[in-house]
Amino acid sequence: MSISTKPRTFEFVTPAARLHVGPRAVGSSARFQPARFAVEPLGPCLGAIVSELDLSQPCDPSLIREIDHALLEYKVLFFRNQRITADHQRSFAGHWGEFEVHPFLPKGGNAAVTRFEKSDKVAGTENVWHSDVSFYERPLLGSVLHAIDIPEGAGDTLWTDMATAYDLLPDDVKELIGGRTATHDWAHNYGVSMGQTRFAAERDRYPIRHHPIVRTHPQTGRPILYVNELFVTEIDGMSALESASLLTYLIAQARVPEYQIRWRWKTGDVAFWDNRATQHYACSDYWPQRRVMERVGIIGDVPS
Ligand SMILES: O=C(O)CCC(=O)C(=O)O
Ligand SMILES: [Fe+2]
């Protein structure tokens, strides 16, 4: 009989010291420059402002290919001062796939639109690093978020690059997490205020999912650290203590400032992010002011 060994635990060490070997400098000449619109990179890992595009106008296939290329390259695209309706937003997002209809959140101008309406009565609760609906069998490829009403000087959203977060993990951690899965669930957040009957029905529709901790981006082929604080509850196949320790370490990677960008919204802005390669965090610093956002989510692949 073997004597139980000391569980392996992880300390969070900021990887900033290794950053010079990781992300590229802003504006590196290797970066994609489209022909049909202008892009201005925002940070070394991710983010770019797109100008000279009107999202209320139809997009032809070659334009969509260029936007997709920019999305893969920059991971979050920002389109300023757009005058779009919920139907324009849905049409634009529809070039990338089918829409999600979020099971738990309020709807906006059409069924594809999820509305986040905050006020003195409803505080912002999206201030947790996450990848949208990772508890789906097929989580979102991306999200198109439209700023409807933005408080003065507050209510920023941050994004973080989980491909760089993976690249800069120590080799022994990469070895440990390779081939493993984690449990993704919604019950501890959307489920808490639900009656038992509804919970049972939703549980049938949205069972607990197990996704790889490291997924491969289906288009770029890059490995991505696919573990988030909002929906991941444990690392599969480990003791509770080891799982908790490793999970704490992995979700902390999203918090490294060097991997992030932060966007100061103006009403009319639209952000389109790659939900496979990034996580985001909506800063909840504006209560009791009103803040309204509308999102169209695009269904993606089964993570593998
Ligand atoms: O309100 C925001 O800035 C982002 C909310 C969010 O998490 C989302 O749209 O997926
Ligand atoms: Fe989100």
C-alpha cells in the first residue's frame, strides 16, 4: 500500500518577468493590415480599433474574410460610433455562424440579443474574468457587444489574451495540464435563484460539461488556456485539494495586466471578440448609474 504523498500545490507567480519572450510589440510589422478598412492596434497581445466601417451596411464575403482575419490576429475589434439596430447587429454576427439564445439572461430587440441593463436597482455582476457560456457543449465563437447607454467615465470592459497566457506558463504546468479536462457549470451562478422545477429542466438542457484545459484554436491552431473563474468548478481527475490549488493558479493567469487591454466605452461603440482565445471582465464601478449593453453571441465549435 502506498503512503499518500503530499498534494501538489501551486503558488501564483506573476509571469511578467518572462514577457519579453512572449507577445509582440504594438504595431509590429508582422501584423495583418487589411485592404478594406484601417486597424490601429491597442496592445501587444490583443485589441485593435477598426475604422472606415459602417456595421449598418451589408458586408460582402471578401470584407467578412478580412474582418475574420483581423479578429484572429487582434482577438478583440472595436468599431466606434456605430448607428446600428439589434437587427443590424444580428445580421453582422450571422456571417460567423448561428446565434445563441441565452437561457438565463434577458433579451433585447430580437431573440438573438442578450441585454445587460444595469441601474440603481441592478448592479453589474459581470466583473469576473470569463469566457462566455463555456458551460455550453459548443460555447461561443465570438460575441458582438453594442454599447447602448454608458455612464460617464466608468463601466470599462477588459479583455485578456489566453493564448499568450498559455504560452507563458512554465513547462511543468503545461505538462501537467496537457490532455486534462475541467468541469464547466452554471448552477452556482445562474442557478442560485431558480426554483427546483426549473432547475431540473435547465439541468437536462444544460448538463455539466467537461472541456479540455488547453484547447486548440480551430482557425489559428494556437493552444489556449481554456479555464475561467466564472464557470469552471474543478479540474477533473484530481483530489479536491490539488484541483482547487491548480484551478486558483490557472484562473489567476487571466488577471495578468500585461495580457490585457481595457476599453473606455462611448455610446454607439461595438466590440467583436474571439471568445475562444480571450476572457473578459466588465468593471462594475458605476453604480447607481445606468449602463446598458446588448450582445449577440455566435455559437462555436466543441472545444478540442
Ligand atoms: O457589459 C460588458 O461590458 C460585458 C458583459 C459581458 O460579460 C458580455 O457581454 O458577455
Ligand atoms: Fe461575458
